[in-house]
Amino acid sequence: MTAQTAERDLSAVIGLEVHVQLETATKIFCGCSTDADDGDGPNTRTCPTCLGLPGALPVLNEGAVEAAVKVGKAIDADIPEETRFHRKNYYYPDLPKDFQITQYDAPVCADGELSFRVEGEERTVAIERAHLEEDPGSLQHKGGSIDTADYTLVDYNRAGTPLMEIVTAPDFRGAGEVRAFLAKLEEVLEYLGVFDSTRDGSLRIDANLSIVPGDEIADDGTIATETLEAANRTEVKNISSHKGAEKALAYEETRQKNAVRRGREVEQETRHWDESRGITVSMRSKEEEKDYRYFREADLPPLRVSDWKDRIAIPELPDARRRRFREQYGLSGEAASKLTSTKQVADFFEDVAEQFDPDLAATWVADNLLGELNYRDMAVTDVSGRLNEFTRLVELVADDEITTKNAEEVVLRRMLDDGLAPDEVVEAEGLGKTDDDAVLAAVREVIEENPEAVADYEAGDDGAVNFLVGQVMGKTGGSADPGTVNELLREELP
């Protein structure tokens, strides 16, 4: 860019390469386990094939292809008649074969899109391609980060894990958009059942960022090819989370804009996101496509997948489920969003809603249960085996056997903290509802014991009733219904 360009408004142009580990029991080209808990330590889940030893031949994992087709259907991508594999040649310590089996000019999915909301607006990003490949091993830097470590170890347990690389068009204009897109993509992948976000390294992002003059971006957000080609592109690697992507790209955008404004050239290079320091550091010059010397993988024949799209079904996706929750259960947009935040939460809600009023079920799942789980850094999956206990708690409230306050503040919390069943908590804490005669007796005692509050009420201070309600609740150990107490007080007060 010229010094004159530096005086103009500058905008970021961002494209993503999202590497998704697909959930299969074995690796993509061999029978080694992908279970992170399986094995005795580093380099125990390996074989001649995933280590690239001479004479070992790959055999394609059908489950990985099925998962890729599901993703293609979810992003409304074209799935071709035939797909094939290539070798991508480059040397890096975590790549034992010195090449990676991937897809080049015939990916399993192409020309898709994904819509998401950011700052209250709907955005749609084009997905140019999504292809299958094998994961390299993992590097473990000891004594520092990639550029400061004392030494580096290599673990090949991950080598050969099925990856799907999802490549977007350069449609993003800011780091916040990227974070929102990644959250939506992860949500869709989890609904499909092809991805587990709890796995270490299950989602890794490489982001390409360029700085262009703001007035060269059209009103509809498009940018001329000539403008993109004229801007040097920086690739940022080693991003492993939504939040990390937002931070890394915000930093890189600022770094490049500052360079341009100072009249310096932005180098086309690959940079490493150092999360601990919150900066990107230069790794190497940016490779070009020709540097990888792609050629056909002779050990894997072409794969015909044209009929797989019709044969393989996908579940109801998040947006469709939100719409159905609003229509079927009459939920608000906010409640529907909370209750479809993950497939597990949505399934949990529907199980409860089958037995109780949908509004009651929504309140207990979306507000009470999720709130308490979030406070404890837990997820619905941590309590999914206790659905019967949770529905019993809702039943106790619905049948007016305990107060809502005690159910929320005592029973639910002890269920989560102590692992107790709701009836055990009710018995241990003596939370059964106080009968009407006992409540009335407590109301009369409180009126007798608090003449000043009674006088305030008689003088027109309606807030005095709240004080008296609290006194009655104290006398009854919180087992009285606050609404009933309020009514009785008003009837008994002078």
C-alpha cells in the first residue's frame, strides 16, 4: 500500500480455515483409536499407517465420510459425484510421512453457506469448500512458547485423526463477526453429532487477514478481486477457541493498520498466535499453493458420494428447533435460544415438557437449572442421568408440595452440590409445606409481635407488608407459600 492509502480509512478482510476433528472411534486411514483416554501416554495410539512407515497402506474410514456429508447437508453445500484424495507435501516434525493426505481439487463439499447473528443482525458467510484430511501429530513446547521453548516434544497419538477443513470466503470484516460465526458453526456441528467440543484441539482456526482501503468495499460488502490480490495476506495460526480468534484477529488487525499508517509494507507471512502474551509472532514466509506439490494419492481410489446425500439423514438443526419451540411451546425468542443452546439442553427440556406445562418446564430448565449449572461450571450432560430426579423436583413444585423458593434455593442446590435426590433434601431440611392452620397462626403471631410495622401499614405504607411476609416465612422455616402469606396478612391486618 502507498503512503496515500495510509491516509484513507482502512478495513480488515478476513477468511477462515477451520479444522474440525470429526467424532469417529478410529482414525481416518487406520484402526488406531481416537479416544483421548485410551492408551498409556504419548505415542501409544499409533501404527505403521499413521506413522507413515514404508509399505503401510491407508484404508478410508467410512464414518468420517458420513460425517463430512452431514456437514455438507447442514451448510447446504454441493456434494459432487466423485471425490478424491491428494498428497500435500511439506516437512514439519509433527507430520511423520512428510506429506498429508488431504483433498485438493475435488473436495467432498463445495459452495455452501452458514448464517449467524451478530450485534442483532443476520449475516451469511459463503463456505468455499469443506474437505477431509488427516490431522498431524501434536507438538508440545517445553519451557516456553513456540519461539522461546527450551525444546519441543512430538506426540503422534493425534496423527491420523479425521479432520474436516472448512474454508470460508473472505467475507468477515471484523473479529467480532468471526467469533459469532465460530459459535454458530460449533453449535451446528454438535447438533449433527460429528464433533465434541470438550476434546483438546477439537476446533483449530487458521485465519487470513488483509487490510484494504475502506472505500474499496462495496455497500453490499463485496470487494473486487484486484483489491484483494493487491493486499498482502497474513495467516494467523494456533487459534483454538472463539474467544482466542476474536483476540488474535483484533490484535492482528491493529498491528497491520498501524504498519500501513506508518507507511510500512505488510509482509505476506504466517504468524503464530501466542495466547499467553496476547500477540502474534512471525513464524515463516507464507507458502503458496505450488510449494505443496499436490499430486494424486495413488493408494486411495476415487470415492463416489453422489447418492450419500440422499441416504444420510441429519437431525433437526438449531435454527429450525428454535422456530419449532416458539411455535409448539409458545416460548419467547430468548427462552427458545437458551433452550436450544446445545442439543443436550434442548433434549432435556423436551423430556421435561412432555410431563409438565411448557412454561413451567422452560422456567426450570432455562433459568433455574442452567443458571445453577453455569455457576458451578457444569453442563446438562453432567446431570443427564438424573432426569427422573429433576422431573421429581418440578413435580413437587407443580403439586404445591414445596415452595418455589425452597425448590430453587435449597433443594436444587443440594441436589447439585451433594448428589441428593429431591425427596431426601425435603425430608432432611423439613421443607414440606406448612398446613394452612399453622400458617394462619404464624401470621397472627407476627402481627402481634410487630406493632410498628402494623402501624406503618395502617398509615398507608404498603411496603410494610413485605417486612411482615418475611417474618412469617422465617417462623415457618420458608415452608409457607409467600403468596398465601401475603393474602392472609391483608385479611388479618386492621
